[in-house]
Amino acid sequence: MDHVILVTEDDARTRESLARAMTRAGYRTLTAADGAEALAFLEREKVDVVLTDLKMPGIDGISLLERFQARSPETTVIILTAFGTVGLAVEAMKKGAYDFLTKPINLDKLDLLLQHALDARRLVRENRELKLRLRETAGLKDLLGQSAPMQRLREVIQQVAATDAAALILGETGTGKELVAHGIHYGSSRADRPFVKVSCASLPDGLLESELFGHERGAFTGARERRKGRFELADGGTLFLDEVGDMSPPTQAKLLRVLQEQEFERVGGSETVRVDVRLITATNRDLEGLVAEGTFREDLYYRLNVVSIHVPPVRERVEDIPALTAHFLRTFAGRWGKPVPEVTAEALALLCRYSWPGNVRELQHVAESMLVLSRGGPITAADLPPAVGGGERSVDPGERASNASLRELERQAIARTLVATGGNKRKASEILGIGLKTLYRKIQEFGLQ
């Protein structure tokens, strides 16, 4: 056995007798003459079980129990007590001790009690590990696809989730950046704590600051009472800031301070609020370019970009399109109580040839449209939206960049999405991941009326 037992007893004869018995039973045994000496082992040893006398000078058994629970909660504590102090031993059990034995110690009972304690400790550890694996699976279950880019993405998520580092998720609109943030949170040690998200693009700057940091009563017109911000709501957990590239310089400065000092003041207030929050951010914009332009703080960029994660667009994982299509069809069919339709080879080929400017989000909406318009039989090419049914081929990003300017690519993406949604601007804005007002402005700017 490699279990470590620490015998803490101020009576030398009892201490040495117990130590010899533990060693003969196959345990690695340490001894301490008092509570202070026992605590010193925490700095250099991993102790499985502490056997401690209840009555000792200085740090007594109950105080030692409390210290071990605070600094080494995985260590099991068993109390050794005289007959007259059984009441105190019971009190120690209420505070977290595993059990107690009365003196003189029956070694057979002690050996059996140690076996039970170590078995219970093993079960707790296995249960904790199982919960961690289940959380990891739950966090990654919506990241569908077995292509090489998606397998690599899942590996990176698991690596990042094991740390507490700030993560910056990069990717085009509709690729599933929020799902990646979910995967990181639910695969981390913070999984049982809140996951709070904020879209920096959907709120005006003044409201965004209040949303993040909260406000005091009377801080501005309409502030009738104190309100906690998202940082406070996420305390102990994870805060996900989507489209962080849209954040204004003043709010960037306040965010930087929170990252540096883990504290802030509510809008209109002077009270300092301290939080413990893991920050995950995402954007579809070129933050390095914004830094070069002077619209995004360089020091904040490096704080956010401790770890960067690239989410691949659909055109880089075409082999996942059949599985994604089948998943979305099953989801919507179950929601509406309809049978799950088959997809003909011709229709599937057209889906795989399309370039998917709106990525997975666009594919989800197309699958919904196909199910709505299907006539009860297999989904054919005739059931596809016109832009998709035209079979516009998927092209390499480098080829796209060489054939058109970024402005032209943006115009094409908006035009194709409007066609795919039948002119439904609200649905198009959802697919593109931009606000409805922004979409109307872009339509006018590009002459897409």
C-alpha cells in the first residue's frame, strides 16, 4: 500500500505504539507530537488519513481538523478520544471528521475503520473524476463533426479548460464561438458556478458599462435601484464577452483594470467590488488590425489573448456537413413532431458544394427551411433555398481573398444570406450575427434594396 497515515498524539508511548501497528499493516506512517508539528507535514507531504488525539496542548484535535479541511480537504481525519470526551468527538464529526475511536485503541477496529475510510475516499475521488468527464462531454456535445479541424478544436478546448487562463475565441460569424466558450466552462473546475454571457455589439456603450459592472441607484436617469452587473453575477464562474472588438475605448480601460486587479466600482458608485471571474472573449474582427488602427488597446489585447482558439468555418470542414444536416433535421423534426426526412444524394452534394457564408448558423436555418418546405418524402434539390440549390462551390479562403476585396466579400455574404432567408431581414441578421439596425445600414450602403 502507498497510503500515508499521520499519527498525531502528545503521549509518546501511544504515538509510537500506533505508528508500529500502522507500519505492520502496510501503511507509510508519519508521527507528530502536537498539532503544530502535524500541520508542518502539509508543506511537504500528501497525507491520506490523520489519526489525531482530541485533547492536545496548543492546537487541539478539533482545531487541527478545521486546519486540514481548509488547506487539504481531501485528507480524512479520524479522532482518538478518551471515554469522557466522546461528546466532543461527536461534535468533531459534525464538523467533518470521518469517525472517532475511544481509548484504549482496539487495533482491529482501527484497521477496519481505516479500510472503510480509504474506500470512501477512493469513491469520492472516482465520483469527482466521473463528474469532470461528464462535464467535459456535456460541454463538447454540441460541437458536432469528426473532421480533423473539429477534432483538433475539441483537443484545444480540453487543454484550455484545465487551466484558468483568459481565452480569445476567433472565427467568422456563425461558426459556433459561443459553443466553444460553453465547452471551456463546463470542462473546467468552475463548471458548477455561473456561466454568464454578454454581447458587446448589441448594447450602446453606456448601457454596456452598466451591464458589465452594475450601477448604483440614481447613477443615471431610470436607475431607480442598485443593480449588480454581469461581473458580479459571474463571481466564481465564467464571463463570456461576445464581439469584444466592438467595445469602446473607455469601457476597454475599465475592463483592463478588472483583469489586472479583479476589482471595480459600479457606475455612479465608489464602493470597490472584488470578484473572481474567468474571462472568455470572442470576435469575428481582426483585433490586431484594430490595435494597429488605435481603436483597440494593445495592453488589453494581450491580456485577452493569453490563449487564442480558432473556430474553423464550414468550408474548411465540408466532410461534417452531412452529419450537421442530419442533426439539425432530427432536432427540428422532434420539436415539431414530424418524421425525420432523408436527404437525397443530389441535395447533399449541393449542400457540400455551397460556400456557407453564414457557417453553421446558416446551415441550421437552411435545415429548418428544408423541413418546413418538404412534402413528406425525401428532401431533394428542389427543397433547397435558391442560393444553396445553385450549388455555389466552396472555395479556399486564400482564393476568396485574391478574387475580391473584404468589402466585396461582406457584400456577397449579406446578399447570399438575404436570398437564403427569402428576404427575411431579422433571420438574416441572426445568421450573420449582426444587429438588425446594422443590417439595414449595410443593405443601404451596398445598394441591396
